[in-house]
Amino acid sequence: MRMNYQIEFRHLQYFKAVAEELHFRKAAERLFITQPGLTRQIKQLEQLYGVQLFERGNRYVRLTAAGTFLKKEADALFNQLGNIENQLLKIAEGKLAELKLGFIGSAVQLILPQLLATIKHDHPNIDISLQELSNEAQLQLLHKNELDFGFVRNYLPQDELQHINLIEENFALVIPKNYSINLSKPISLTDFKSMPFILFSKDYGSSYYNMVMSIFADHGFKPTIALRTVNALTIFNLVEQGLGIAIVPASLKKGYDMQVQFAELNQIPQRTTISVVWNENNRNPGIPHLLQAIQKILKTNLK
């Protein structure tokens, strides 16, 4: 196995800047060094590894296959170094760790409040930071260890990522408050096929979007879609204004005070699931404690 101990941290810093800018002059300005000096450092790195990292032309700079691989690994390395620094600062403050949690909005109505209260009670030395993100954004950040946990909908297993299914629920129609409908009787989606629909987009979650579209397919029609968005409040505002109706997870009827009404679609086979997802290669010391808190909540909720 070939090992080369002459490669220094600065080599990777310089490489990362050029790989991101794909322009030696701009990368040199960003690093506050001369362009010839930067070029020498990159050539030295290529000689030390024994591979070409960039293709250079009169008007372009491109990563080679080896350069693309090294950029991915360098990004992961620098991210891990940032995590180490952050965890050390937390330890110096008397904390065990900081956990970065991503979530879709409906998780707020379902499990997050209970989870945060449990962590605060059982592990007050763990700090939690929260960020509302789409399914796809969470999964990307989890792969890069820039997020410790994600709370996503209709998760499809991916390499390196572990998951626990937390809650399964029905879908619901969202219609204006003044729309005349008998909610005591089963609702047929076919009755609404002539109306425009406002839906969560694929950016919210592609597997979730595909499941919603399968609901329409099962009822034999393709919906007229007035708008796609990733924001539940936007959906409810537009429904309230009479611009269409929507299909959303039933739990979203909690936490919003809007002039809309919900008709639960409990006669259809499609149900949506919230899962917690994490990267098995993430070494954040707080991860086992949050998983214990989740298992505690699941056991309590089953009683």
C-alpha cells in the first residue's frame, strides 16, 4: 500500500479552493496567495499523489475523475474537522455534544416536541439545533454529515443511512371553510376531479409526491395542478382564498388556524410515514442518546 507523508493540510486547502472556483486566479485571490504560487502547490500535490487532478485549457479548468473523487473526500474531511472543532467547543462549555436536526414541517406536530422535551430532561448537556428542510435537502446533508438526524416523509433506504419508522398516518383533503361538504360520510376524491389542486412539490420529497400522484391514478384521473410548493402555510392560504384544494398529511390540521376544513381520506390504501434518518458513519457522541430517547418515546406511545 502506497502512503505519502509529504502531503500537508495546506495542499488540500489549496486544492479545495481551485476545485470550487475552477479558476486559478479567483482561487488565488480567495486564498490571498499569488497565482504562480498556487499553481506550484497544485502541481506538487499532483506529483505527490501521482495523478492529474485538473484539466487545464486556455479558457477552462476542469476536474479529472481523480480530482472529482478527491474533492468529495476533501469536502468530507473539512466537514469532519469542522464538526470536531464544534464538539470540542461544546465539551469546553461542559456539554456532551450538539446535535443538528433537520425536519419537515409536519414533524413539529407529531414527534419533535416530545423528543426535545425528553432530551432536555434526560440529557440536559446535549444542545439541539433545528432547521426546517425538504426531504431531499435533509438526505443530501446527512450523506455529508452536515446534519446528524433528519425527520423525513416516505423515506426510501439509501447507502450509509439508517432509519426508524416513527409514525404512519392518513392523507386528508384540504378545502375552503365555506365549501359545503358532509364530513360525517366517506369522501370520494372523484367528486373533486374537476377542481384545481395545490400540492407539495417533488422538492418536498419525490417519494411522497409519487405516492400522492398514485392516489389520483387509483381514482382514474390526472389532476389539474394550480401550484406546487414545499410550504404548508402557502398551501392553506391558497385554499383559504378559494384557488384550489389540496391533499396533505392528516397531521397538518394541527397547529394552523386557517379558514379551511380537513376531510380525512381514511378509505384509501395510501398512508404516509415519518421516519428518523441518520448516517451510520457519523461519530457525533450525542447520536446514541437521541436514539435512546426515540426508543423511549416509541415504547411510551405504544402503551
